[in-house]
Amino acid sequence: MVNEKEIVITRPDFETATWYGSQWLKKAVDDFTRLGLHVTDLAGDLAVKSEVEKAIDTYNPVYFTGVGHGNADVFTGQNYNKIFVTCDCQKLAGRDSYLLSCMTAQRLGGDIINKGGLSYQGYWISYTFVVERVEDEDIDNYDKAFCDTVCFSQFLYGRTATVADAFYLRKELARLWVKFWEKVGGGSAVIKWITHDELTEGEDKDSKLYGDTTRRRTEEIWHRPAVMLIRKPRVKVNAPVTVAIAVACPQKCDLSGKTVQLIDHEGNVVAEKTLKLFQNGLYWTDFFTITFSNYGKFAYKAKFIGDETHPTEESLPQVFLVQGECTVKGTVTDAETKEPIQGATVRGGGKSTTTDENGNYELKVLAPATYTFTASKTGYWSQSKRLTVEPDKTYTLDFELKKKKVYTLKVTSTPITGLKISVNWKEYTTPYEGQFYERDWVRLYFPSPQTKDSAVYTFVKWLEDGSTSQKKYVYMTKDMTWTGVFTGGPERKGQPSESPVVTVTIHPKPEAEPTELTLTLDKTEYTSGEKMTLTGTLTFKSDGAPLPNRTIEIYENNNKIGTAKTDETGKYKYVHTAPEVKEDTEYNYQAKFAGDA
Ligand SMILES: [Zn+2]
């Protein structure tokens, strides 16, 4: 039997994307530990196959989770070390797993279940790791929101929720976050990323759940709620901050009307609110606002006030970074000519602006903080500078940008036609001739499977002077030669052939024949509001054969009131309600068939 108290986690951190994932999962490690579970935390260089296998053999964990790069068949760790591969994942037999990586749901996830895995959660799509390690407010917000949704799921796992409940409540929490950003603003990129990772239409389209989804971990308290404080991580002093508190009982109990509190860093109750249903077992307070009157970092908690079934429970502390505002201004110039650059973008501290005709810019950003400010302009190398800022001060930050080398890319694709070229993610079709700068991204897409392999080979050879590497993305450097003709792979050719002779008979187009339409009412007198049944038959006049599936129009005193369809035997039926009248009144009814076109 597996050990229900043991969990193994991999958190590689060898480049930006995995670094972010590692930070997210660190919080899950803390959550599990807080729940009294033993976590083997394989972070950084420990996130490799040999260490995972050793940990599984030693501790026999009930649960494996990890963040890393992946594809349909592979889940990786530090430096792309292959931890689990389709056909080599039997170590997960008898365990639950949740892989935070691209596309493992396509094959590896199913194979884990085939090899005896109890349950698997993962992603069918290319999953978005945030790869810009800059102080961008949207990205900060995304991290916060995504970390919460992931940790919520992991947190529930350590309790008594079923695997399916944890899976679906994670999605509900992601929806709640999207709703939050739509309401408070400033989260456009957050909404885009969370939507990509969690919410593309259909419950299971992007995230997948396999295996025994009704599994739950046993624990004494079956109704211990999970509490989450939803808030903007950065807020401004003396400005209202919108927050919400979300609570779910793993048993999906009705928590509407229950009380939650927002507790400040000194343990004072800042706000007391009532829960209402959000979706699918998740309850929340709706949005409410609070304000901070001082700068600094403040750790707040949300508290659920228990009842006879549910214990009182607090969220993990959430840090509000409360800031004022400062001004950062300066000039962007050409490093060589010293001329001002107009239209350069300067971004930092979650803000961005463009320079005027004198190369000047000005940004107002939240402070205190340390930010990276970056100036960029097409055709120039961008430049970044770190700056620590205090509230209510003005800083001068100038940039000098160096020009990039310009190359000409010329691609013809004989004999392959329709070869697609993308330069900095913009797509073109051959023949193509255009300019690009050193370190721009250039990629070729291959139009048909039968020529793909040879085309890849030819492409790489053309780029790297004899290399047979199979990589499809090429990161341009100034040392590459970028003139040449793309000749593609071998073309498929056919031999001449003749088809056999086939004889058929062609009939003249039939002419429309005279038809006969009848109409009968079930009674001759009705009372206002009474149901009237109109029936009839549509047949050919010559032999009485029925005309099925034709539309019959029904008229009352020459006004069309509806239509009916004839069935296989040419019969139709129309039910009508007798009109309101003050005294006895005669009405005329008629049916019409408009003929076949
Ligand atoms: Zn409950």
C-alpha cells in the first residue's frame, strides 16, 4: 500500500519559466507541510529522474506533482532531464499525479493510468509559463492568480476532497480570478493567460483528469473548508483596494450565509462579510473594498467562522505591498549619433509610455520598489536599468540605444509551394523577401507531412552550414548567414493512369405535376380559447401518391398564422387556438402548398 502521508514534488528552476513554476510549487510545499503531510521537495538540481525514483522507492508516496517542460510523451525536470516518459511511467502506478507541463495529457497521462496510476491531472495544450522576469504588474498578478488556483487544488488534495472536486474547484477559482480582474481592471494579460491555461470553453478541453476521480484522502475532519483571500498584490496608499474571500467545503456543503472575516497583521478584524454561492461548491463574499493608510508590507488573512459541522479555518497569510507614487523621467538617444529617438517604448513598474520628438519620457510608478526599466525601439538593442524608488520623489533615467544589424531574408520554396515563414511571430508565405534584425525570431512552417523531415533538414543545413540538428526554432545571431534559396525536400510525383469506363443512364428532369390539398377541422363551432385541430393531406392528382416533407401554410381570414409539415403519408396537422370574440363570428381557414421549385 502507498503511504497516504507522503508526497513527492519536483521543482526545476534552470530558466525563467521553470523558475516561476518552482515559486508556485514552493507554496504548495508549504501548504502540504502545514497540513501535516511529509513532502520530499526535489527542487533545482534534485528535480531529475534518478532522485524521483529514489524518493518514490524510499517513501512510497500517494501523490506526485511537479512543474516542468513537457510534450505529449515526456515530463521533464532540471535541464530537461526526462523524469517520466510514455511507456516508462510505471513508478506512478498506485499513485495520484498532477503534472504542470505542456501537453502530457495527450499521451503520457493516459499511459500513467494504463500502467496502474490511480489518477492523473495535466494539460492537453501548450501550457503558458510566464517567461518575462520583469516587474510587470500584469505578470505579477498572473503569478499570484495562477499560484492560487494551482495551490488551491493541491491544498484540497491534502484534505478530504475527491480528485475531481479539487480539479473542478481549481477551475472555478480560476473563473473567480478572471471575474475579479474584469471587475478591478488592470489584469488584461492575467485574464488572457488564465483563460488559456484553465478556461478555454468546455470543462475539460485544456486540463484533463484521468483515472479514479472519486478518490479522496481519508482524514478525520471531512468538512474542513479551504479559505482563499483574493486580492491585488500591489496596492496604493489611501486608495480603495478591491478584495474577495472564497471558501469551499470539500463536501460541497451549502455555505451561503456563513460569516468570513478579513484579519489584519495584528489580528484585528478589518471586515466581516457573508458568503454566497459563486459556482460549483465555491462560495465567496462578492467584492468589497478596504484601504491602507501607510506604506509597507502587510500580511492579511481571511477567516471562516465555523459551525457545528465546519471548524473555524484561516487562509494562508497574503501579503499586500502598499505603495505611493513617484516619477521616473529621462531621454532615449541613439548611442552612436546622440540624436534623440522618438517613439521608443519605455516600460517598468507595470507602466509603459513612448518618447516624444525630443526623446523624452515620463512615467508615474508605485513606490517604494525596485524595478527594471527597459527602453526599446524596433531596429535597436533594448536597454534595461534597475532603479530603487521611494514615494513622492522624481528620478532621471536616460537610455542610449545601439542600432542592430539589418539582414535580408529571401526564401523561395521550389518545388514546395506555400511554405510559411514567420518573422517575429508574423506569418508570411513564400516567395518571401524581407528585412529582419539580428536576434529576431525566424521560423519556417512545413506545408505537408511527406516533405516535413527533409525540409527540416534542408532548412537547418542552410542556416547553420552543415548542421543536421532537428531544431525547428532558430534564434538568430549576427554570425549567421542569411542569404540563400530554400529548395525544400523531394517532391511527390505520380505515374500516368486511366480509370475504367462506367455506364450510367441519365433521365430528363421531371415536370411538376398537379397536386391536391385538403383541409379538415375537427369541429364546426368553437369557443374562444378552445384548441382547434386542422388536418389535411397533400397528394398527386393523377394517382393519389403522397408528397412527404412539404411545407403547408395555414391562413385565417387570409392572414398567414403558421405552417405545418407533411409526413411520409402526405398528412399534416396544425393546432390553433380559437380567437377571442365578443359575439358569434365566422372565421375562414385555408391551407396552401407553394409547389416544388
Ligand atoms: Zn461541509
